[in-house]
Amino acid sequence: MGTRSLAAAKVSISATATVVNTMTSNTSRNSSGVQQLVLSLTLSSGVNANEANRAWEFRETLSSGSSRVIDVYDTGSIDTGAGAGNDINGQANLNEEIVFVGFVNENAVDAAGILEVEPDATNGWSPIGSHTAALGGGLRGQGWLAKAQPAEAAFAVTDASSHRVKVTANSAAVTYTVLLIGRDDADASSSSSSSSSSSSVSSSSSSSSSVSSVSSSSSSLSSSSASSTSSASSSSSSSP
């Protein structure tokens, strides 16, 4: 079994809106200005700053009121097709740090289901924060949540104390996708076994903002809406 590496790992965020003011007395005259935020992060394979060597994606549908606990340290008993707790190549998926995490509610924009994302009550992973309907931060259809920490000290994961994220379908069934890009010191060097991952979150509009995709090489994780809000520094979230 070879040592894993990542190829072409990238996270990008582009949010653009053009603000237009049309004169009421003369509609041929108007003023406008572009407001935008553009961030791009390219990751080399490794365990230092601007590097990562783990990637994992999972998609499922939760029935109304049901929850799933995701162990971001070793992905627990979740089987995406290559064995429980394994990555796409069938190797154990361990994350000592998270460089990028993204969740998308793939329901239609006007669907009732709200995706809640929060630290689990038992050994919850606090860096994810609480995004629930009760707090007003739940993700409605086509809403997304993304956080990135490319520094050498990325979002820490501690097995048995801070590693569990709970997702819940509130009000109706929810289909969602989660993508993790992380690091594990066990594979600090490269070898013959490699995987590719990329993720992007983008938004653009004229007089409005629209959010499009978070994706990895194996399948795409996407969202789009006619009107949504996005913000980012080294983390970003959007809910239509």
C-alpha cells in the first residue's frame, strides 16, 4: 500500500455584484459600481501551510427529523463505496487537521427541508460552529457552508474529544453533500498512490448574487440560486 498524496487541490471563492442606480427623471442615465470578493487557494500535497493530503466526499438524503453524526477524524462507519471509514481508494481516512470543509443543501431553492450543521453533543468538533434553524443559520435549499484554514495550524481535530459533527434534516427531508480536505502526518511524503480533489465555491450576479459550486474530482457538489448572500475571510457560508 503506497503513501497517499493529493493532486490539483484547489479552493476558490468569487462573489460579485453590480449595484445599479437608474435616474427616475432620465432613465438613460444611471450610475453603477462592482462589489466583489475573490479568493483562491491552491494546495500542494503535504502537511504544512497551503498543503493537504486527505480528501473525502459524502452525499446522502436524510428523512425529516433524522440526523447523522460525521466523525471528521476517521469518518467512522460511513461507507462511500470503498469500505467503512475509507477514502475513495479504499484506504483508512484519517484527519489530524481540516484545511477545508464544505456542506451544501442540494434541495431545490424553495424546498422545505433545512440542513442543520453543528458540533455533536458528544465530543463535538467546535471549529464547525452551530448552524441551526433555531439560531437562524440552518441551510435551506441550495444554501452552503464553507470554511478554510490553510495555515500550518489548520482546524485541529482531536480523536475522542473534538471530532464529531451532527447534521440534521429540519422540517422536511434534505439531500446534502459534505467535502473534507485535511492532513494526516502519517503520509507526509509522496508515493505511487495518489488521489485528486478540488473544490470551488463561486458566486456572481448583476444586481444580485448567485452561488454555484463546491466540487471534487470524483463527483460534483454544487448549489445555485437566483438570490443569495455570500461572505468569506478564511471561512464563508451562504443560505438563500
